[in-house]
Amino acid sequence: MKLTELDQSEAIRYLGYGSQKPDAKILALLNDCEKKLLECISPAYVYRVFDIAYDGGAVAVEGTSLKMEGGDICKHLEKCGKCVLMCATLSAGADRLIRRLEAEDMTEAVITDCLASAAVEQVCNMAEEEIKSELDDCFFTWRFSPGYGDFPIGIQKDFLEVLNAPKRIGVNSTESMILTPRKSVTAVMGISDTEIPKGRRGCVTCKLREKCIYRRKGERCGF
């Protein structure tokens, strides 16, 4: 897959501007950094659909040894008989560019990092669109990632293995459960044959809620 442009408005929000508009210098840097990032990334994603079964305080992914534990993921999937496991990445090119810019120009490095965060969300959105188009008679929950709420981030290695993500798109997990390349995302979406009540997204399920710059300013991130 290929991205031809990035969501600069989302990157600007990650930079902490809120409702303010960046000055002309920052806008020009955004354009320059976007061009550099688009030249070096190789976006990719992988997903699989599974039947699921409920096992006490966990959701078992049938046909695998994977169990998703935690009250939040159980609640997220409670109306579903299937789920999608997905992983998206920008590839190692984004990491290399950000590291190089950190040594050359920290302003550009920060802007590029925010653009890359916005870009991987774009890749997730594209994957979600494909999934929904292939299962157009189904209803879906929103994406829920390991580390949200009490859904353990320690599941990352097993999650990636179930998707064969290390071989298919080059995404791995360190011993501390950090995804590599860093601009990668894993997520679960529930699938149901009937309409699913819309659960509220928000701070309660976010692993960054205690140090969120948006909460400190009385704002919301849009999640």
C-alpha cells in the first residue's frame, strides 16, 4: 500500500497546538517533513478474523492459544461472536528518519515523529475500511489495543505471532513489549451479526491518561 499525503491536522494536534494554528515557519517544516517521511516509509498491515469464546475474565481466540484477559476487553467484545486481530506499521524507514533527524534537527525530529504517529493511524483506518468492505453485512466495535485499560500490553508477542506479523510485515515486540518498528499498532475489533451498542471511547481506557497533555489543558484528544 502507499500513502500519498499525511493528515497534518492530526500531527498538529499531537504537537499540542490545540485550536491554535501553527505559524508559517512550522507549517513549512510540516510540509518538508511530510515529504521526507513519505519518501522513506513502506506502510503495511495484516489482519485475521477469528471466532471467539468467553472464558471467565478472558476472551479466547479460537484456533489459537491466545487469550485476551481483562475486564475492558471482555466488555468491549461482549456482544461479538468474532473478532479481527490487526497490525499496522510504517516500516523501519520511519524509525531511521526520526533517529537521523534527532541528531541533526530536534524540531524536525519532533514534527516528523508526530506526522508518523498520524500516518500509522491512517494505515489503521485503511485496514479497517478493507475489513469492513469484505464483511459488509456485519457490525463492528472500534479498535481496542493492548495497553488500553486493563488489557495487558504483555500480550503483544503472542498477538503478533498469531498474525505471523514478524514474517509478513516485519513487526516484532521487544522484551519490554515495545513494538518495532516503533510506528506500529496492534488492535482488536469485535464483529457481530447484530448492531452493537456504541461504547464510549475516552480517557478511562487510555494508557496515557495520567500524563496526557490534553487532559491537563482541559481538552480531549478526539480518541
